[in-house]
Amino acid sequence: MTRVSAQNTAQDSVYVYAHYTKKEVYIPMRDGVKLYAAIYMPKDTSISYPILMTRTPYSIAPYGEQSFRIPIGPSMEFAKEKFIFVYQDVRGKYKSEGDFVANRPYTVKGSPAQTNESTDTYDSIDWLVRQLKSNGKVGVWGISSPGMYASMSLIDSHPALAAVSPQAPVTDWFLGDDRHHNGAFMLMGSFSFLSSFGKKRDSIGIRGPAGFSDYGTDNAYSFFLKAGALKNLNTRFLKGESILWNDMMTNADYNDYWQDRAYLSHIREIKPQVLVVGGWFDQEDLYGPLKTYAALRKIAPDRVKLVMGPWYHGSWTKGTGRNLDSLDFGQNTAVYYRREIELPFFVNHLKAKGKDTLAAATIFVTGENKWSMHETWPTVSTKLQPLFFTSEMKLSFQQAAKTPSSYVSYYSDPNKPVPYTREKTVLRGYKYMYEDQYFAGQRPDVLVFETDVLAEDLKLMGNIQANLFVSSSGTDADFVVKLIDVHPHAKGDKLSDCQCLIRAEVMRAKYRKSFSHPEPMKPNRIHEIRFDMQDAAHVFKKGHKIMVQVQSSWFPLVDRNPQQFMNIYEASDADFKKQEQRIYCQGKYASFILLPIVNSHEN
């Protein structure tokens, strides 16, 4: 911590202790279970304040009525504006009673649930508005899993609930959030997280179970490669103690376990105002805010707004948001969000102060480094345009009628997988979301396609799709596609020659037709594989080039595919086979990446 930040923290602490009191209570639920909550009340009781609540599985520490969180609320701006802040341990976590269920389903097929996160939120709000002196309005916010709980407050919402902000909300643990992407298991983050979060607690208390830390190395790549097949991790390190890891390993496909936890379909009416927030460099939940906004906007477009900024997971809550290493966004994006978007949103809808002038979609455009306001997202001014791969390793907006060869190929060896980062680390981190990809492009098992130097700016605003025609000598494979901005050589420029990652995604080929019913690839037969690469708002500047890299491993970010059709969670070390992967580039089998391009006259 720098001296300046330490001084700011000390000043914030003095302010909070001077202006708030704290009490800790048990709030009864409809089934008799009591949930623990910390309530921070303004000392000035001359007026009534709205309630702003966060529900979390990650602890509401510090515990004890003389120990305060610093800051309270989403930021110190909220503390100074003054709200009644409520933090609650969700059912089954820390000091709350009951049993914890991760991403607890709203209903379970064939067995309607009596209680769930929606009813727990409703009961909590109902108790708070009856027991506390407030103005009768409640807001709910949260980031990541707390963002999911914020989203679930919209199901059968309490009449007092006036404003909700799901931020980087966990939304679907199989299709796109931090446990899987398109069915591919996110190994590195899941192992670390589930080694503690997935364990059953010993007793109600203020401490959670310890996680795994004995890597014996600073390099996760060597640790996980040496560990071998996925099942070895449980046998050797987790010892079967992580309930959630066991759930991952026994629910290999998109079955009822996952579908019951996909809660968006249960939101059928929206009464509060909603602000969905996400970051373009979110290493955990980029999928969540984009899909949440898309689903909610169909229900109540006049009540739902989106903010997407140049941030990694939750980083909009702290710091200035001006830089990510060598990426300079030219302005304090996080400060702007906190002061000009988040605070006014809650003040307007909970205190009836000011006017709601926020655009339906407030989007930071990287490359251009400007905020852009829109009536919807994706914007209506885009045209979906394919960028074709050629066998000469070029990218072209014109499909070649005939090329010297119909395909390009590489050999993928799961025992020598492509690393996801050049960093030496045991923690997943977030830098890989924008890292220079030069290290990967030098490998023979990574295909590199590139445009000519751009003669003018090219602006993307919307969803990116990969559309590959592939064959494999095996019966399954992963395909990772990366969209990259190649900066020109410029002396003194920190980004000189940088192959800066803009968006990347993985697709497990056996799920190409259905995530619920996997099918093997037929060896050496052409298969079409389409997948969602999520959204982007980015300008490739004049003088830059667009690059696409294609590979079949992304390790240990993603678990290794044996490249044989099987239940990977039951695979043995001997099952991992080297295979040839072909990417086709000609005629009806021309592979491409579909880009949402804004007309140059509208840039």
C-alpha cells in the first residue's frame, strides 16, 4: 500500500467511525433459519435514509459491533452521501444458519423449493423495512457471486426494492462464467477457488475453510502438467473434501445440475430500476453482465441499463481506472463510474434526488479510449461482417474463391500444451486478458492469421462469433480463438509491436451441437464449429493490424482435452493423445470470425 492510499484509508476510517454506528443481528427467514447481518446506521437521525444491502458468501467481516468495514457501501462517496448499509452472510456461510448451496437453484426440477436466494432476500428486506427507521426504499448491489444474489432479488421482488445493481454477476457456470466456458473446464481458477469455497464448514463461525496452497513451485503450468489427469487433483490434493469440486467432476455435461442454476429464465417481471455493470478485461465474469443485460432488457427495456468499462474483475470499486499496466485509457474511468454513474443511480432511485440521465448503455471503447452512450447494446449501427482465414495465413474481408490449399494444420499435443500466459505464477490473475500474445504465436501448434496494415480505423461494437470448419485426427478437440490488435513499431511507445489481446474464447468440439448431449468428431471429417466469443467495444487504429490466433490448448487456464471423445473428468494420464488439427479456408468451408463493425462514417 502506498503512503497516499494508506493516508486515504486512515481518513476514510476516521470518517466512517465518526458518522456511523454498527449493530449485528440475526434476521429470521420464513422457514425459521436465521441469517446474520451487519447494519451500519448514520448517527444523524434527523432524516430517514434508504437501505443499501449486499448479500455475500464471502464473509461480512470484520465481525463485532466495534469493528467497521472501510469503506462501507460501494465506495466512500456512498458513505458520505449516507445510506443504511446492510451486509449479510448468505444461508449456510459464516455466521448465518442453514446449509450452503452454491448458486442455489430458484427451483429444482420436479421439486419446488420452499426457500432460495430470492425468498431469503425478500424476507430480509421485509424485516429491515419493518425494524429500521428508513425511508422505505431498498437497493441491492453486489459483485461476482454477490452480483448473482443481486440478480436473484429481481425474482418475485419485494415492493420496497427500488434499485438493483448486479455487477459482474455469476450467471451460468457451464456456458460462460468462471467455472466453464462453452463446456471447457476453467481449471486453474476453479482448483484454487473450490479448494476452500467448495468445502463444507465445520461450524457456524467467522472463519471459512482453508484452501490449497502447497504448490511447491511458482509455476502453475508445471504444477498442473505434473499432476496429470483431472482426477489426480482430487486424489492427491483435494482428498474429496471439496463438495463443489466433486459436483463439477460428476456433472460433465449441461444437465439439470447446471440448468437449475441458470436463474435468468425465472425473472419474468422487473419492478426496480437495474444497473448492470461489467469490465472488458474481467477474467471471471465477462459473460455474466452481458447475458444478464440482454435477458433483462427483453423484459423491461426502460428499466435496465448497462455499463461496461476497461476493468478486470471488480476493479471499478477502487483506484482510478486509468491504467492496466502499459494500457493507458487517458482518463480515470473507475472514478468517473463511481461518481458520475453508480452514485447518481442509487441516489436518484432511493432518495429521489436529481434526474436519471444515464444512457441505456454506457460503454467504454478501448483503442479509442472514449466513453460512448447508446440507446441499447449492441448498438444498432453495426454490421456483422466475416473476416476470413486464408491458407496464406492472412485475414481478409473478401472470401477467396480459390486458395493454394484448402486448409492449414498443426499438431496439438496435450502433454505439451500451449501456455495461457508468459507469466510465472500459481494464481490465474487477470493480465492474460490483455497480454501481448507474441509468446504464443511463436509456437508451431498456434496458427497466426493477420490482415494487412489498416488504412483507416476499424471499430467493433457488439458480439463476436467464431465460425470454424475443422477436422481432427482424433474424436474431440478444443479450439481457442484469439482476436488481437497488433500495434505498429514506434520508438518510445510502451505498446510498440504489441500483439495486444482483445478477446479470446475456447470451445470444446464435442459440444458443437449441444451442450447437454456431446457428440464425438469423426476423425479426418470436416465439422463446423460456431461459438460465442462475447462482446467487445474496440477500435483498431489506422496503421495497426488485426491478428487471429488459433490453438487447441490454453493451459492451465483451461483443462487439457485428451483429444479423444470421453468423459474428461474420468480420463487417465494415458488417454491424452497428440492429434492433427486442420482449419479449412476455402469455398463453403471457409473459416471466419464474425465482427460487429461500425460504419466508418459513424465512428
